Amino acid sequence: MDASIALVAIWPFAAALLAPWVHRFAKPFGGWVLALVPGGIFLFLLTLIDPVLATGSVSARIAWVPAYDLDLSFFVDGLSLIFALTISGIGTLVVLYAGAYLKGHPHLGRFFGFLLAFMGAMLGLVLADNMLALFMFWELTSVTSFLLIGFDHTRMAARRGAIQALVITNIGGMALLVGVLLVHQMTGVWDLSASGDEVRGTALYGSVLGCFLLAAFTKSAQVPFHFWLPNAMEAPTPVSAFLHSATMVQAGVYLLARTMPWLGGTAAWTWILVCFGGATLIWGALGALRQTDLKQMLAQTTIASLGLSVLLLGLGSTYAVSAVVIYFVAHALYKAALFMVVGAVDHEAGTRDVTVLSGLADRMPVTFIGAALASLAMIGLPLTLGYYAKEEMYLGLLAWRWDDIVVLAVLVAGNATLAGVAMLVMVKPFLGPTLPTPKALHEAPIAMLAGPIILGAAGIVAAVMPDWLGQTVLQPGASAILATPVESHLSLTINPANPLIWLSVLTWVLGLLVYRKMATLRTLLRRLETGLGWTADTVFDALMFGLIGFSAAVTRFLHHGKLEIYLVTVFAALALALIVPMALLGGYAVLLPTSDLGNWSAKLAWPQLTIYEWGVVALALVGLVAVVLAPSRLIAIVALGIQGAAVALIFLLFGAPDLAFTQFMVEVLSVVILALVMTRLRLDERDHRELEDLARDGMLALVCGVGVSLLLMVVLSGDLDTRLSELFIATSVPIAHGANIVNVILVDYRGFDTLGEISVVMGAGMAITALLRRRKAVA
Amino acid sequence: MDYVLAALVGCFIAAGIYLLLSRSVIRMLLGLVVFGNGVNLLIFTAGRLTRAAAPIVPAGLNQPDGPVANPLPQALILTAIVIGFAVFSFLLVLAFRAYQTLDADNTDTMRVAEPVDEPNPPLSY
């Protein structure tokens, strides 16, 4: 059992790598072959139902970083199993569907790869127990979603949608990471299943809650982060059916449900979730009414459904949570089916505009059946899963307190609008008089019909077996969310005495009303939208472009292109680094006279230098002054030679003949080359500087010079660790067989240094050759 | 005598930095050489000055028969001198070629890589 659960998440990634080749070799049947991967996973997950029902959960654990006690742990309970089954089941049909939908597309192989990689990330996300793994899979879903939305990357709208989705969901991803780390700090464990009640009691509960909610709200497109989801509809329809209705956007809902046992139940949780969820529900419902594009319409209803789920999780009662579980399954089934239907219509008729589609049922009867099955579930008629979901959510609110009534009104309004949209999607394109379509109409291929029919039928079949549904879906799912056993009470019987049924009827009647008045509502809402003038989209664009402009301004401020200022910055930093730490940490104390002054005359004694040593120092100073003040370049070059020679003499005087020799050679060469080059150039003779430049440069140079001098004096007043030098001196002859210790160090003890030095010389030589030779070629 | 050398090192560094801050490329080159010499002397002085013998073992002996100068900084400086010379030669040729191509040795007029009026990045996706 252990490794196989991990394999569920890993297999799709392996398949993703192979997908392009599989597609190439199995050309027309690539989709059928690749659908075996999620199909196999689905079948494997089915075998987990019994153990999960029996014991509550199954877990697996693989040592990840044993040094840090980090395990890659997976955990299957009712909640994750429902999600995983939905993902792999719908995934199978989507892969099949994609093969037909994108038939002949030059990048179909790549598309399969992205799709399978996404599936792996999503399965990993719902099965992961380790919170770091959860975060990793969470981000992987964002990245793969980015690739899928931007699949049609030659269109700007697709690129924009992809970037928008990535930016918004990654904000949440970062928040999730922070939240995870905070939880780990508090509890000391990495496993979700082990995190406990102590989180709720700590002072940081607010921060943790905020992080997790931000993650969930961005992923699940809650107001005010909702706007990326409609733009993600730029993706090919199979992607919309899979990611942006049934699976990825539900990851936020999953996260909330998963963390509810130890984050939920507080007033903050309830209020935030109910308010944001309710706002999202209404916003999405109104958004759906505004659209004429069928796909956009469905996208907006998805936002509404996500809001509904979040609202229900906020309520947190047994009924509400049961409703979430049923609603998740029902929604995944009907929404994926509807997206596939819309994709098929678009594919065969050439348009998705609901106002020009009519009477397709004659030519696309099977597609119509799929659409009808899914729409009935979306309306929530009896004998569909949607019905149970609606009943459950109303059931928890029949206490008739004022806040319950408000929530109930929001739910009824939202559900009614969704029902109205569902009626429109089912009736308008398929029934009525036949209108001409851009493409010659015919039925969709079987691979595209399998999805809507199977998913639509599944929504009905599951609904006619309420006992089975209650025991294998509702109970384990709701129990996992609430962390207490939940009894199912689903039943097919309809009791007219119960106010519940009348709420459902009210919903349907209102839905019908919305359907009838759709055109009027649409005009009204669009007028409102144009009246408002701006949308979340325009705000996002303004922010993104503002960011680009800001980064351009920062770049221009830092990269102004004036070499002189760059160098001033560098040397100012050098001056600060030399002086400030030493001054602050009292490094200069050793240079100051002690308070009793001691034998001060000895300290102030004239330095013990011989007369020729003084001469060399004076020579160096003369050379330096002359270089700086030189009125002409020849004097500057000669002066450069003087200071170089003085350095060589210093080396010679203090026991370093090798250095002196090298320095002499280098100085002579430098002077000769410089003289050769400089006399060939007609350069400014003098070093012109404005007075303020002069002051600035002089100050900087002076401060740096003084800083280095002081630093060196402090160093000299300390002890020198000569162990290394003594080792070299002692062993030079016995083990390295060289009498010149400096040479032995260079070629033996530190031979690699010398190798590096030679490489630098060689590189410089090659660069010089290239620079000089290119000139000849051009000339 | 150490402090005299320390002061001299400061003079080298100051002169080098002053020249490096010039806008004339050739002066910057001179500054680089002076600065490099200053740093070499810095290492040399930090390794302690001594008027003792050079670190060479007399023939027939296994170790020097008296105190010798510290050989480690000398080895480091020897490497530094050679590398400094290689870099100096390269920069000289680079400056020479830049002068030939751009007809300028003033850094203010060398703006090919970072032009004065750089266009804004495109505001689009």
C-alpha cells in the first residue's frame, strides 16, 4: 500500500514526459492510449474505497530528507479520496476529449504532457499529508495551469490570461508557504493530519488563518481575486473543463476543508468565509447573466459555485459540510460535462455565442442529451446530485434566525440564477428553430461525446442510490472535514409538508424567471458595468504596468550609464566599509595613546628607517604626485614608471628579490607599451575636473587612503599567525626539494593558484589578440 | 618603520582612487596600476616587514640558518603582479580599440551599452 499511493501522484508526471512520443507513435489514438494512465489511477483509487471506509484513512510515508526528519507523507481519507477519484475520473475523459478536440494540432503531444503533469500535481495536492509537499504540488498546479492557459501562446489574450492566473495564484502560493511554516513553528510537525487544535489558541492564529485564506481565495477565485478565472478561459476547452471548473479551482475549497478541523469554527472563520463566499456567489451569478459567450457564462457560474462552497464551509454545520461534499461531486460532474458540451458545440458549429445558436439538437442529438443531463443536475431537479446538494444546504438554515435568513436569501438567489443559466445553456442552443452556423453542422466524434454522457449519467445514477451515495461519499467526506463521524440522511422521498421542498420550488421558479428575463437582465447589467468604468481587470493591468514602469525607473536610477558615478558609489561603499565598522567596534583603540601615556617619547620616536629607505619612500611619493598632477601624458607615464620602480625597490629592500625582479619587468613593459599606445592617440592632455568633482573625488580618495592606512596600522599592531609560513619554510627543501621557498609555494604548495593565474594571462592574451585582429579584418 | 609603509600604502590607494575617478580612460588605467601597486604593498606590509634575508635556503641545508622574510605574502603578490599586468594589458587594448571605434576616451561619451534615452519597456503581455 505504501509506495503505491505515492505512485498515484508520480505516475502522471512520468506519463507527461513520455506523452509527446506516445502521441507521435500512436498518432490518431494518442488520446485513447494516454487516457489509460488516469484511467488506471482511477481504478486503483477505487480499490482504496473499502480500506478508507473501514478504517477512516490510509497513509503512506517515504523518507524524504531523513537528516531533518522530513518524510514525504501521503494520506488518503474520505475527503482526499473523493477529490482524487474526481480528478482521475474526469481526467480520463478530458484526455480522451482533448485528443479529439485538438486533433491535428501541431503541439498536441506537448498539450498531453502539460495536462498529465497538471493531473499529477493535482493528485499530489489532494493526497499529500506533508505540508511542504502540499505547497510544492500547489505551486506545480499553478505552473502547469500557466502552461495550459498560455498553450495558444501566439495570441496576446492567452498570454495575458496565463500571466494573470500565475500572478494571482502565486500570491496565494507564497501565503500558503508562510502559513505552513507558521503552523510548523507552532506544532512542530509537518503533517496536515497531525496538526492540532493548539493553532486556534495561539496569538498567531490570525496570521495563519490569513495566510491560508489568501491561498484558498486566490486559487478558488473568490472576490476580489475572481477575475483571473474568466480570463483563463483563453485555454483550450478541455483545460477549462478540467482545471477551471472541476479540479484546480477547487483546490482552494479543498484546502479550507482540509484545514477546517484545526483552523475553522471560530467567529473570524465563519464571518470571513460567509461574507467572501456570499459576495463571490452573487458576483459570479450576476457575471454569468452578463455574458453571451457560453464558455464565459459557465466560467462565471463556476465562480458562483466556488463562492457557494466557501460560504457553506464558513457555516460549518453538519448539513453545510454535507452539502459541500455532495455539491463538489455534483458540480464537478455537471460543470465538466457542460464545458465539454460547449467545446463540442464550438468545435462543430464554429461559434459559442448563445444568441446565434439555436436548434442544434436535430444535428447533435447525443451532445444535447449530455447537455440536458448536466443542466438538470445544475438546476437541481430531483433525481440528480444537484438536488441533494441544494436540499442539504437549505436544511441547515431552517432555524429562521435573522442571519440564517440572510444567508438563505443569498443561497436561493444564487441557486436560482445558476438554474436560470443552466436552462439557457440547455434550451437556447439546442431547441427552437435551426439557425445557420459558421461551420457545416454534424455530431461530435465519440471521444468528445463520452465525457458529457458519462459524467451527466453519473450524476443521475449516483442520485438514484441515496443510501450508497450517503455511505460512500457523504459520510466519509463530511466526517473527514468535520473530524467527527457524520450520519447520512439522504432520501429519495419528497415530503410536501416540509418547507424544504418549497424552497427548492421557489429556486426553480425564480430560475425560470431569470431564464425568461435573461435578455433584459443582460442589458441592464452591461449598462451598469460600462457605467462603473473600471473592472478588476483594468486594476490588474494598471498594477502590472505600474510594476514594469517602476522597475524601469529603478533600473534607470541604478543603471544611469555614468561610469564615474558607478565608481563613486563603489568607492564610497569602500570608504564606509573601511571606516564605519572599525570605528563602531572600537578597532582604532590600539592606535590611541593609553590614558597614562606611559613612555610616550618612545612611542613618538622617529621611525627607524635608514637614509636610503627614506629615499625610496620619497621616490614613491614623488612618482605618485607626478602621476596625479602630470600636465602631459608623457610625464604621467614616466611618473608611473617612477612609482613602480619605487615599489620594486621596497620589495628589494625588505627581502623579496623575486618580487622586485618581477615588478621591474612589469613596470618597464607597462611604460613601454603605454608610451607606444598613448603617443598614437590624440587625447586630452589634461585631466579636466570641475571644482565640485575635484572636491568629491579628492575627498573620497583621501578617506579611502586614510582608511586603508589605519586598517593596516591596526593589523600591524596585532599578532601575525605565521604557522603556514613556518611550515613552508621548514618543509620546502625536505619534501618539495626547492631552495627558493617563494617559488616552491608558487609551483608546488599553491600550484593551482598559479594554474589559475596562467589561465588569466592566457585569457587576457586571447582577448587582446581577438581585439586587435578584428580591427584588421574590418579595415 | 611599519607605520611609514602603512602611510605610504594609503597614499598609493588615494592616488589610485583619485585617478580611477577621472573621466579619461587612460587616466583610469594609470589609476588601476597605482591602485594595484598599493594593494600589493598592503599585503606585503601586512605580512610584516623585515630586513632579514630573502626566503631562500642556502645550498646543502634543509632549512634557512636564520630568520628570513615571510614567503607567503610574497607568493601571493607575485601572482597578483602577473595577473595585474595581464588585466592592465587587456584594458589598455580595450581602451585603444574603444578610442578607435568611438573616437572618444571620455567615459561620458561612451554610452553604447546604456544609451542616454533608453526606450521604455513595452507595456503589454
